[in-house]
Amino acid sequence: MRYEKKLMTAAAEAGSFLSGANASSQENEASFLPKEWYFIRQISTENLTRIPEESKTFTLGRDHRIDLDTVSGQAGKGGEECIVYNTFELEEDRELGFGAGADWWLEAYLNGEKIYSTMKYGNEVGSFSADNHVFTGNGKKGKNLLAVIVRRGATSWSFCWKEKSLLSASPSMPVTVTADPGKVTDRIKLMNAVNNGPIQDSGGRSNMALWREAAIPYARNHDASFYANYGGAHTVDVHLIFPDFEKDPEDPASYDFTLTDWYLERIREAGSQIFYRLGSKIEHEPKKYGTRVPPDFKKWAIICEHIIRHYNEGWADGFHWNILYWEIWNEPDLRVGNGSPTWQGTEEQFFELYRTAATHLKRRFPDLKIGGPAVCYVGPWTRRFLAAMTANGERVPLDFFSWHGYSSNPLKMKSHILLARRLLDEAGYTETESILNEWNYCPPGGSAGDKFQAIIGIRGAAYAASVMCAGQDSPLDMLMYYDARPSVWNGLFGFYRCEPLKTYYVFLAWSKLVKLGRQIPVDTQEKTGLFAVGATDGKKTGVLICRYFDRENPPDELPVTFKLKDGDLRGAKLYLIDETHDLAEIPYETDPDGGLRFTMKADAIAYLEK
């Protein structure tokens, strides 16, 4: 009966379905926070339970945000702290929902009791909004005091706060999720591409069948030369294919394609297309080989031209594979200069290398996608790169912009996606694809062993699903998981037996959405920790639902009612990925309206098919 009561309460709170993939849920509680806030610099235990008389008053902006430097009247210093307050009254004891963000740390107290803190790792998200952190606190009948310590970041003292509906903020309050197959929107994007290819060695290890079943669309060949079974130190990298830079780039005898051909053929046999990185693997060793500055940029471009000709035009006993994506270099912004594991020159030298190579290759192959440069971070270096590519009215070819990101927060990844798109558009590259072609779960804190263990477990899988959902609902063109190569970064396949790991089943489920083709809106009522994407082919509907929390103490199970707008889910199939299920079909209950009811643990993924 308790479960039934929770479901009835959730249904009442959820209200009617709101169309649109990013539709906002109804705010179910009346606004309880007055507009007037208070500010003081003095930090003490006493000041968490009362508002000092000398406090300044302020109000938040229309986006629920303010820079506290403006309240203070002067620019603060990085690490400086203050307290902001709000006082409000309630007619009864009740749980309240909040959303907050800051540059860069905050800690919230309600009536002297700590209810949330980002002091350990900071805001994490990157862009500051009141949706960065969603949580609840227990209000009491009568007067309440909200006190928030805000520690300043290096560049601003941003503070964001707003009320949230309890339905959205409480992670375990039952929720109704609704999909509308009648409203087809965008295509399902290729969020299930990877770095590197399948495994098939002489000892009998193979994941070719699993690879084909998951229908992995693209395999980027960066870092392939780390793995002996791909050909090792004779594979993919430009300086390995063309080992003597003094030789003639027009002479086929100057090239060694043998093992790269062998490796790339297996990728194609597994059903994937090749995303070719021109450059070198990362070099952590004290002596560098492939990441050194090429002595002649034009000659390096001509060598790359002949590599493309070998695989697309049959040159030097080659192939006609029509490899579309050709990426220039990898992470030139990672510790630029002598000793860098990725680029030994200055950034100006790299800008000239990219300009020379991209211009030459695009002129030679106008129908191919020439891009890069696979930046380590989207930030100031990216701005300088784009400025150099467009200086003096020039527009260097950039068919796709590739970049990397490792995190444990899907909202942070989405903020970087938005930033990358904004920087490209501002530079005039409005048609340039944005491709996040290295990403994985990377939790803050803990040992390296703990991080890598998490990647192969259910939390790594839930994080992957949440990023794929976030990528689908943002201006990103493709995701490429790092890595499918046997390594500590591989959450898809076991190292010794190539068995499927938890994240593999997420990729398998996503391939079902890709096959269906077109996205449909799914309303999750803005439930914290819940991500969803739906698709249809006009006859069949599929929905992926992920519940992800990067917490030491994750919340309780969540009762979910799933509905199709103007549809009936009786007879649907429901599959689950969690600690004990590997996309296995599970039973469910139905309500009188044809809704489907089940529960989800924290860090779990469900796939529904009707």
C-alpha cells in the first residue's frame, strides 16, 4: 500500500505531460523565498544562525544569479568567503527543493543544519547556474533561515539559487516519465562511437561478434600503436608509416602500410567506419618521436595526402574505403612546449602546421572532412586557435572541431558542449561539426586504481549513459568513447577474456535507438539524476532511461511510472542494466491506463521497447 500511495502522490504532482525533449516540469510548490537576500563577509558559526545587522541587501537577477562583487562594491580575491542569507516562513513542517551554483564553492545551511556542500570539489560543472546542484532541505513551521557560505573563484564571485519542485529535487520521490511518439524531432546521433577497434588475436581472444552486435559506427585510431595486437610500433601514426622524413613522399617505397592495413581491415570487418587521426599517439616517455615538430610542414601535409590516397584512391596497392574523417594531430594544447607528451613546439608553430596541412588536404580532397585538432580542453587555447584560423579575413578549413573531456558530472560535459559550439559560432564556423572524441568517467579524488575500477563497473556505465543522453539533447555531433583498446580506460570489454562489461550494454542499447532513427520527446519532470532519450521508426518506440549519481552514499530506489502519450504500454518489453542485470528483460506492473511501473536503483539504466 505504501508503494501505491507513493505512485498516486507522484502522479498527482507530475501533472500533465509537457511536450518537448527538454520540457520543464510544473513547479508544484508556491514560491516561498522572498526576493530580498542579505550579504556579509564575516564567516563564523554564530553567523550561520542569524543575519548580522550590518549585512547588505540584494536581489538575484532574472536568471537567479548575481556576481557578489557587485554586492560587495569591490572585486574580491580568489578564495575569499562571504555568507548570503534568506529568511522565510512556512505554514507547516515540510521538505523543500533547491537548486544552486557558484563560482566556485558553496555550503548551504538551513536553520543551522548543513544541507549541501561543494567545498570538497568545487562547482564541478564549469558554467554557473541554479541547476548545477539540486537538493532538498527540511523546513519547519514558522520562521526559517537559509545561510549559504560562498567562496570566490579566481575570476568571479557568482552565486545562483532558486526554489525547485520537491518532485524534481527529491531523488527518490516517485516520478512519472512520459514519452510522445507522435512528436518526432531530431535524428538519434552517433553517441556510441569509440576510440580504436576490435580484438582478434592468435590466442583466440575476440570481441568481433559483440562489436558487430553493438553496431559501433566509428572507430578513431588514436593511440592504436600502444597495442601490439593492432600492430604496435608500426601502426597508424604518420612517423611510423613514413619512418624516414628525408625520403621522397611521392615514392611508395618510402611508406610502410602493412600493419596499419591489417588493423584497419579488422575495424571494417567488424562493421565500423574509420576516423583517422593524422599525427602520433601520446608520448609520456622522456624521449619523443612522433610529437616532435615536423621539420617541413608542407612536406608533412604531402605525406598525409599520400596516406589518404592509399586508403581512398588505391595508391601504393591501397584501397577505396572512402574514409571520411581525417583529423590533424591530438591534444596540441596539453602542456605546450619542450617536454609535452603531445606537441614539442610552440602554439604558434602548431597553428601554422594546422593551417598548412588543412589547407593542402582540403584543396586536394574537397569532399572529405578535414579537421581537428583534438584539443585537451575547450578554453582559452581554443579561442586563440580559432582566432589564428580566422586572422586577416582568412578561414582555414575546419570541417569538424574535435575536443576531449573527462569528468564525473554530465552537466559539466554539457556545459563544455555548449561552450565549444558557442566558440565555433562566434568564430564564424557555424557549419563545423563539434565532436567530443575522447571522454570517459573520471571521478574526483581517490586513487588511480579506484578510478579505473569504477570505469568498468556500473557507475561508469551509468555515467556513460547520462553523457550520451546529454549529448543527444545538445549541439554535439558525435561522441567517441576512450577507449575500446585493451587498457584501464576500457569499460566495454574485459582485458583478458574480451567479455562484455557494463558499459558495453549501454552502447548496445544506444544502437537500438540509432536503428529506430528519430528522436521523440521524453519528459522526466526534471528529476534530479534522471536522464532519458526516446526514439521511433514510426512503428516501434524505444526509450533509454538512466539514473546516475556520483555520490558516496547514493539515494534510495526510485519508483517510476512510464507512460506513452495517447498510448498503452501493456505488452512492452523492459530491460535493465544494473549490478546484477546486463540488459536483461525484467517484469513490471501496469496501471489501469496502460502505464508501466518499476523501480530503479541509483546508477542503473533501463531500456523500454514497445
